[in-house]
Amino acid sequence: MQDLSDFPITRRWPAKDPSVIQLYSLPTPNGVKISIALEEMGLAYEPHLVNFATNDQTSPEFLSLNPNNKIPAIIDPNGPDGAPLPLFESGAILVYLAEKSGKLMPAAQRYEILQWVMFQMGGLGPMFGQLGFFHHFAGKEIEDPRPKERYRAEAARLLKVLDGALEGKDWLAGDYSIADIAIGPWLNTLTGFYGAGEIVGFDALKNVPAYLARFLARPAVQRGLKIPARD
């Protein structure tokens, strides 16, 4: 059995089974990417809730694993060279898990899949997140309409790009892949928690609404969306 005691984060979140992947996360769009991927790939893991309400993400223990104080982060006790591998950034973790498991990123579609993962990380996620701030969170109290409109317009544009890419396809890069796992949770949050579907014309899109419905219908997605369980 691997010894993870050299990782300070395990002092705050002890590993019950240090032989499996340790996931430090919260069920946010970025967080559930990894729980969904782990569920889809069938990799053994142990989830630990990083509670933003108590600022867990800024604790010295968490910062020892991710100095950028963002979830998710993992420790794989059985890394590529047999030694434990700590890793943060959801996109990097998705790629790592796909390569480790040999699932959801076939070699023939590798770069097509990666381009859509990067599309989510560099565009769709940040823009949806900013729109959520101005539409759902404290930003909605700002009277100047220009910040919200900037992100609303960009979110709508990105959705049209995605809609076009899905023409005639169930999934972005042929078969279901980590590209869909990267994007699906953000679509779900935009239309659900943020309640911003109407202002970006979500229901008027030709392909994206059905794509999101297919994603949410997957049993592993349904499980992963609830992991780690909130207190």
C-alpha cells in the first residue's frame, strides 16, 4: 500500500484507502468533470470535499497540493513511474486520467478531443463563469449593463460555435470523450444553477440542448454530478 503521508493535504483530509486516487473537489462545473471522468472510466478513487464555505481551498494543506487554490486536485498513488503523482487543473487531470485508463481519448481523435478541451478551458468555462457572476451572483447588483452584456454576448457566440460543431453528431469528436466531459457540466450550470439559458438563446439552438440532455442521461454523469457529497 502506498504511503501518502509526505503530502500535507492528507493531514487535513486523511486517506482511508491510500492505494486509490485521492480527489479533492467540490461539485462545481470544474469539480464534477473529474468525478464524472472517474465514474466513466471505472478508476478507483476516494473523494474529499473541499468546502468553500469554510475556505478550505485557502488552507495551507490544500495550497500544498494546488498553490492556485482552485479545485479539483488529485493525488494518484500509482503515477506513471510508480510513485505518487500530485496534479491540479481540471483539463490536465482529464487528459492524465484518459491516458492512465486508456479510455475516452482514442489515439485517432486525440488532437480533435484536445482542441475541444482547450475550447472549454480557455473560452467556454471562463466566459460562462463571468456571465454567472454578473447574472446570478453579486455582479447582478452592478448597475452598469456593459460588463454583463460583454459576457452574455460572448457566451452566446461560443454556444453557436458549439452548436455548429455538433451538426450531425451526438458527441463532439466522434465517440463520447473527455471533450464532452469538459463541456457538459458547464452547459448544465449555465442553464441550471446560473439560470442564464434564456438570455443566451439556449433553447433556440439546434443541437446543443439535445447534446446536454444526452450527457445528463448517462448514469456515470448522474453519479458524478453529486460527488463529493456536500455536507
